[in-house]
Amino acid sequence: MNQRLNKLQSWMKENDIQISFITSSENVFYLSGFYSDPHERLLALAVFQEDEPFLVCPSMEKHSAKRSGWNFEIIGYNDIDHPWEMIHKAINKRINKTITKVSIEKEHMNVERYEAISQLFPHSSFVSAEDKLRTLRMMKDATELKIIEEACALADYAVQVGVSEIKEGKTELEVLSAIEFALKKKGVTEMSFATMVLTGANAANPHGTPGLNKIKKGDFVLFDLGVVVDRYCSDITRTVAYGDINEKQEEIYQTVLKAQLAAVEASRPGTTASEIDLTARRIISEVGYGEYFPHRLGHGLGISVHEYPSMTETNELILQEGMVYTIEPGIYVPDVAGVRIEDDVFITSEGVKVLTKFPKELQIIK
């Protein structure tokens, strides 16, 4: 964990940044090992070039912060306290000169907190910490990869449970409930995002909402879900057929599968994100479904289910060993079919390792 702080401190020295004030739960966790969802309360980590950092959290979470392994100062505050006054005092103990440059998470910090921190540092300019933190988080170490692999194995299991629950007349929500109940019995306390089980016309909505739609013969059933393990996420999508499907539906499925497999095969160090996206997009477009693939190919995966990089056709970022991201092409034709196939992959020195293992070949559930 100190290595992560050291990398941030090196960046601060290179850019003459005196303080980094980190406020998102995900980045506080990444740098400190302590995760909290404080709701409306302030959570923050103050990092300095040389001086010891300090953590700010509600007093009721101080014990949890210590137990997480954070060995530096913790400023706990009660609901009637003014944490900014406490923060000001802690900073003054460390820096006794005018502060002229502070990095913050501009995309995360709200206006009220920006005004508060601006009053603490009236002579300072504020620069974004996001780009540096995204770059740090993009590269996963062996410990992170092991956790993500465990989350992926549980995601595979969840899809297997869902497929086994498919029966005529069952609703999306009934199948969804069975999946999450089975995961609870395995000790899973949190999903990466709201689980999706979509059938029939609802599967043709890329971000459909599960409801009381009933499974019937001749429909696809789409599962999109992820599991959180030790604060790291997995994300898988599989689509299966219930009963026999028509030629058009099968063409759509096989096109998505071909595109997904090609994008996985093209993933290797030195390739760009744009090349990966376009590999899948060209295949889908050549068959005539280009307009029905309306989203990016994938996204980075880690502490957040959607993190850097964004795998788009315009992103020239070069893939590097240590990156974890999703590959999830889809075709969504209203009133015909919706198919998406998604894997989580890890870039190795030699190529790519697929972390989600549930079969992708077309399954027809009788």
C-alpha cells in the first residue's frame, strides 16, 4: 500500500504539488486500504510530498480504519463537528508556508466542498488528480489479479445458477432472486451493479430493467452481473436461448460471438484500445448490424466496475501488461433479439488471459 502512496508522492514532487486531497471512496481505498461509503459525510485522504498523510472519516468508522491497516493519523469527527477546521489544523502541523498547488478529484468533489477547500487554500491553484490515479489503478498487481479472478469465478457460478433456473413462465425477477440468493449462501455481500436478467424484447434494451416479464419459448435470456470480492469487481454477460430460435436470432448470436472472440484474440500488449473495439465493430458492421451495436466495446475493471480505460474506437491508448478490462460486443434489434457476450480479460506479457470462464457457444435450453 505504501508503494501506491510513494508513486503518488513522486508525481506530486515532479509537478510541484504540495497536497493531494483525495475524496472518492474508491481512491481512498486504493491508497489507504480503508473502504467506506460515508453517504453525505466527508471521507478524505490528505497526502503530502514528504510529511505523513492523514485520513479523515466519521468517528464511528475510526476503529474500522485502524483495523484496515492504516498506520498513520486518523481524524475522526462527529456529526456536530466541523471537519474542515480539524483538517486545517492537521495541515498546518505539516506545512507552515503558503500552499500554492493542490490536487483534487475534480470529477468527484462537489461545489460545496470545493468552496470549503478553496477557503483553506486561498492562494492555491487546483489541479486534477484523476488522470494520475486512473493510470495507477489501471495496472493490476498479482494480489489484485487474484482477487478479481475469485470475483470472476463467482460470476461464472452466478450465470450457471441463472441458466439452471430458466423455465417457461418464470419472471426475470424470479430468476434474478434465485441467483442472488445462491450467492448470499456463498458469502457474497455485494454485487458489482444491479443484476440484470432480461428476456424477449427486454433483452434488446442494452440497459434494460428486470421485471415481471415471463420467459417463453423462442426467446433469448440475457444475464449481466458481477460480484464484489474484497472491494474488487467482476462483470460478465451471457445470453442463452430458451427453446428453438429462428435463423435471424441465430445469425445475431453467431455474429456477436465471432466479434467477441476476435476482439479477445486481438488483445495483446502493444495493441491500441481502438484496434480492439474496431476488430469487433467491423465484424458486426459487415453483417449489417453496425447501427445495432450502440456502445463501446468495453471498459476497465477493478475497484470500480467501470473504470479507466474506455475501450472505444477512438481511444489510442496502448494496451500494457497488467491491464484488466471487459470485452462485450452486443447487437440489439428491437422486437427481434438482444444479444451481448462479455468477458473480463487480463493482459499478460504474451497476450491475453480470459478470466470469466462460462461457455460462450450458443446454448439452447429445452
